[in-house]
Amino acid sequence: MIVCWQLSAGFRFNISVQSAHVPPPHWLRVVLIGRRPKATLMRIAVLVVTCFITFRFVLLPIRIEGISMLPTYQDHQINCLNRLAYLRHEPQRGDIVSVRLSDAHGLANPSVAYLKRIIGLPGETVSFHAGHAFINGQLLDEPYLKLPCDWETKPFPCSPKQYYVVGDNRSMPFSFHTKGRAERDHIIGKILL
């Protein structure tokens, strides 16, 4: 049994056919802005806003200057810093972070940021003996160190809001190396790669 329904007399199919006298858009126009310029402009605007937000507030492009992180990071290497890395958890030992260290007066220089590795966590005491780092008197395993070190220091206690940061290139004399205790709010973010 076959059932057929009759369409009402007012129903019409809408089939539009492009007029034969309108030429198709030039191929260069199609390549540059697409067949629908309004949609292309909307995509470009969304892309520009997304890039602005991403590279202004989330990922910060950085250029590494100096040899303090050799051999992990080379001088003049480009990388990105994730500024949202520590929203859900605190920095961990071994993390490579960008930090603003305090000057002699205790003020952080907002225009200078250092790339350093966290070795001491809040409340811990850091010291160096025979070129090895010690945390609360226990030897710290640092497989990322490749260059010889001969540092000897007294213990540095970290307050409950401080982290001890230092570079991976410890072949330089201790006094030439930028390192030290950094307040939690001076840690900008974690290196991405």
C-alpha cells in the first residue's frame, strides 16, 4: 500500500539559479578574502582579539639573555611563559619560572625578569656544599646539572612565602650568579617548553 500526500497549491520550492550574466569573483579576490568577505572579516577580528588576549595575558614571549640556564636553555633562545600555570597549584621544586628578584632595598625591578629553577620551597633551608645543593641538610638530586660546580655557602632559610631560585649553570662563581629567595607574588609564570 502506497500513501501519497498532495502538496497545497501555495507551496513552492525555492530554487535560485545564479544569473548567467554575473561573472564569478576573480581568483585573487577569492584567495585573499574568500567568497564571503563579511565572514572573512569576522574571522580576522576574532583571531586578532584571541591573539591579543593570549599574548597579553596568558602566554608571554620571552628571549633568554645570558648563560645562567646553560645547558638547559641557550643564550638568545626564544620561548613562551605560561602566566596561568599556577592558578590551581603552587610552584613545585624543579619548575623553571620567570621571577622578579628583589634588589638590595627589597623592591622588585618590574622591567627585569629572570629565568630560574626553583630548588627551595617555602619554609625550607637551602645551602651549597662541595658544589651540591642541600635542602634542610639533605642532598638534592639535580640530574639537569651538567657543568661542574664548587659552591660553598651558609644556609639560606626561606620564609613561608618564599622560594629559592637559581640557574642551572653553576660553573660560574657564586657571587656572579643571580639567585636567591623570591616572594611568591614575584613569580610571573612557568616556562612553556
